Amino acid sequence: MRITSKGQVTIPVEIREKAGLLPGSEIKIIFDDDGVHIVRVEPGPGDGRGQRIVRRLRGTAPPGMSTDEIMALTRGE
């Protein structure tokens, strides 16, 4: 692996799958005497994937939409 000029690294899919790292997963980087470690942050109560999606989308629907219009939008209809 190489670090890009922006400081980015691509984690190989095999490692992501074994570590349970999905798109949007929270991680923390730990630096100690042994080196640099990437650790998956376990979500706390109310901090699961669904809750993060809802927080990100909250307030993004345009005003004046009916419930049926919002539901159709969320279903991709």
C-alpha cells in the first residue's frame, strides 16, 4: 500500500471484510510505541448504522411535502 499525497490509504477488501469495516464505519487511529493501529469504533446505543443515516438525512426534505411524497422519495419511486 502507498499513502496518497492527501494522506489517504485504501484498505484491501479482504482486510475490510475480516475487520467488519463497512462504508461509513467509524474508526480511530492509535499511535503508540508499537506503531500505528486502525481500530473499529463499536457504535454505542442509538449510534447504529440506521441512526447515523437518519441523522444525516434529517431535515433534508423540502418543506411542504406530504407524507406520501416523502415515503415515495425514500423508496426511490
